[in-house]
Amino acid sequence: GNSEAFLIASIYLTMKSFSATILATMAASAMAFAPASTSKASTAIEAAPDRLWNQMVEKSERSASVPYLPRAKGLDGTLPGDYGFDPFFLSSIPKNFAGFLQPPSWEETEGIDTLYWMREAEVKHSRVAMMAVSGWIAVDLGARFPLAGEPFDGVPSSYLAHDIMVGNGIFGFMLLAVGVVEVCSGAALVQVSKGEIERDAGDFKFGSKYLPKDEKAILLMKTKEINNGRLAMLAFSGIATQTALGQEAFPYWGF
């Protein structure tokens, strides 16, 4: 009995000593790959450049419409129709868009930031879409310019109007009209980039005298405009798709 107990104790001590040896070897190996000084590592972290992400978002605040994301830097709720929706943070990309208007080598300018450029485009497309939806539906309900004559009177639907106008060469005049509008709006943006005028994006002073005097009422009207414009952009896409699929008559759906 004593010899068996002695043998078991010897085996236990041998295994324990072997395990301790393995652990010591592993610890030494790990230390061989560890940095020589923790102070150097902390210094490297402190010296790391600031991430661009930190300049694009307000990390202490959540997006109003996408609450699991941080708020985009420029979407602070002050713009009409600003609900904080920018899941890809496109409005926060640091870029000077003045170069799209004139080469930077011409002269130095204050520039146009991304949010201003995007809001200008959104307001413009909203207004065009509202007119387009109204015009599309009006033509399909039978409205025509008085005394316009052919080929306008013979247009069967808004969907077919494009090809008919191209075939008659009338689109050249339309492109010229659009070009004049673009040049005028581009001139205003050049003035903004130079700092010559203070101007809200999309503000061409048309109808400004009809705006209410109260700032809250003005903000409400501008919010209605941008919301209706966003809806019109979706509506135009839907109408164009439905008519292309064969539903050319108002209200553009069939069963």
C-alpha cells in the first residue's frame, strides 16, 4: 500500500512539474514577441492622426431618422426639411465643389461645401419634379397650350411626347432654355463661392415678397416645398415606370 501511494505521489509531482515547465516556456515565448516598452506603444497611439470620420459625424448625438447611427455633422436640424437622414454621411464629405463651376487656377475662392451643393441640387430637382408631375398628368388629362397647333395637339400621351418632340426638332429649343437657366444658376453659385453674396441654397428671390414676415412661418413654407419636392421626385419616377410598362393613362395603374 505504501509503495503504491508513493508511486502515485511521484507521478503527480512529475506531471505538475512538467505543466509548470510548459507554462513557463509559453510565457517566455510570449514575452519574446511583446513590445520592449509600453510607453512607446502609448506614444504611437497618441501620435496617430485624427480620423476623417471624426470630422464627419457628431459622435455625441444620434441621427433623428436613423437613431442607431451618429448624426452627420451638418444635419443639425436648422435646414428646412432636415430630418437627419444621411445613412452614408454623403453630406459630410469634405470637398470644395467650386471647381465644378470654374477652374481653381482662375482665382482663389472661399469655395462651396458639400452640404450646400447637395441642398442646391435637391431644391432644383424638387422644383423641376413638381412641375414635371403636374405637366405630365395635365397632358394625359387632355390639356394643351391654346392655339399651339401641331405637333402639340396630336401628342397622344406624355410618355410618347418625348419621341414626337425629338422627331420634330423642338427639343433643341428646350435644351437652349435649360442651358440659360443653368448658366444663371451657375453664376449665382460662383458669387457664393467668392463670398460676394449671402444666399441660401436654391434661393433665387423669386416670389420672396409673397413669403410671410415671421421666420417660423417662412421655415414652415420652405419645409413644405422641400417635402413636396421629394414626393414629386418619387412620383415622377413611379409615373415614368408605370407608363413604360404599358399604363399610359391616368392614374397609371391597371389590374
